[in-house]
Amino acid sequence: MQKFSKIKYEGAKSTNPLSFKFYNPEEKIGGKTMRQQLKFAMSYWHTLCSGLSDIFGQGTIDKNFGKTNPMDIYKAKADFGFEFMQNLGMDYYCFHDNDIAPMGKNLSETLDNITQMAEYLAQKQKQTGISLLWGTANNFSEPMFMSGAATSPNADVFAIAAAKVKTALEATVKLGGTGYVFWGGREGYDTLLNTHMQLELDNMARFLTMARDYGRKIGFKGDFYIEPKPKEPTKHQYDFDVSTCVGFLRKHGLDKDFKMNVEANHATLAGHTFEHELATARINGMFGSIDANEGDSLLGWDTDCFPTSVATATLCMLETLRAGGFVNGGLNFDAKCRRQSNTIEDL
């Protein structure tokens, strides 16, 4: 991949396509610099892992970064990622456990790979001054999670999911992350005819409570986040929207430790505006972090497009300022290039 120099603020009249026209990181707004107000974070999964595949076709870019050995590939991803963040002037990043390390031959080896790569990322952070915003575990992609993780009807799957969260939490603490996210991608159901809803919700509460307790035990002092999403892939998801999550957390005594990680595209899938979900989190004392993206009005699924609506972005930042700004959270670009955008310039 071609190397680029640091991208700088050059003002609105600049004709350089690889420059900031309006984002001046040192300009003060509301008593803080734009860098401090926005806390931009890179999404590891889209930026360093996505091969730009979609549901109808394979990927159009190779992100093995010239390596063949699994651990070497993931070290190369990290090397590129930290250089990429330095060139963009980004201070933070976010990851799933499966993003930062390769799968092993068994669960034990997979978890060990994550622990080893956390050590490598700690070195990269020390070298660059870049910090982890939040971590999470991917408990939705592998076949075993076809019926959920915390709400799976299989006790072994529940236990494996817990082991993955334990390791991801340990990595987050090691890397100084101030947030830990739960996205229940498959925590829901398709039909009540073969679902025990109450038991599944109780199990999800048990899972989150154990994670909260373990996190505090090992020194995690940040916020736990729920990322609401109404559907896709399950028809009825238990974390439908911010209001649903707030009620669930309060019922199970988790509202003092958990806040919301609100994603724009998920808000619209729930039939809300992005600013509605942020305001709901704010007035309930659960404003936490933001996954910054948007959907396509002509497509009814989670497209993870880069945010381009000036109106929506303005209302988003208004709610952020009304909430007092970010504390442990930030703005994570949960947005990916399309299949046609397979060059480093597009990234």
C-alpha cells in the first residue's frame, strides 16, 4: 500500500483532497478543542479487517498486508492501523476480540492469541500515544452463536461467550480502555413458538451482571455500554432501542454501571431519528458513546455508511453538548468503504 504523509487542516479553500477543510483539531469550541470535543476513534473491524465483501459478493481488497502467517497478519494490521491513525490525527481506536487476533485451533488458543496481541497493541500505544476508547467481544459471527450468546439455549455457548468477554475485558483493562461494549447481535428471537423469552432475558441479565462484577474486580473503572439495535439478523432483538435498554438495565440493577453506545443507523432502523436516541440516553443519565455512521434511505438494512448529513451531524453534536460532552466515550466511525472504494485513498 502506498504511504501517505500526515493529513492536516488547510481550511475551506484548500484544493487538496487529502486535507481537513473544516476540522481544525486545535480550534476551541465550548471551552474545549475540537480534538477534545469529538474524540474521534477508528473502528478496527471496518478499517483494518473488512475485505469489502457484501451479502452478494466477495471482497475487493486484500487486508493481509503482505503476510501469510496468522499472527504476522494481525501484527501488520496493527502496524498499518497505528500509522493510519497518526496520519489522520486520531487519538483513539475500538476493537472486537476477533479483530485484533486470529482464530486458533481451539478456544484456548484463540484466547491466548488475543492476550498476545493485546501485549503488541500496548507497545504500539506506548510508541504513538494513541489510546483504546473501548473494547468488545464478537459473540455473533461464529456458527455457535446462531441462536445468540448470552441468550443461547445451549449452556456451552453461554460459557464460551463468557470466556471471550472475560479475555476481551482483560485486554481492555490492559490497554487502558474507558469503555466496554455489548452489542447483542443475535440476542433475540424470530418466533415465540420456540422461544422462552423470560428465561432468555434473565440469562442476559445474569451474563451482564457477571461481566460487570468481573470487570470491576480486575480494575475496570470505565463505563459498560449497551449498543441498541432493533433487528437484523434476528427479527425481535432484546436491545431494540435506548428506551428498551434503559428499562432492562433498571429492572436488573445495572443502570449505575451501564450507559448507551448509540449508533445512527440502528436508530433509524428502530424508526427513530439519531438525535432522538441520543436525547433519550441523555435525559435518562445514560449518554455514553457514539457509533458515527448513517443508513441509506433507499436500503432497509444496516449499511454502515459514512455520515454525510450535515443536519443530522449538527443535531447529534447538539445533543452531545447538552449532555456535557463525552466523558469515557467518543465518536467511533462504525462506517466502511463500499466494494468500489478499494484504494488507500478511499480508506
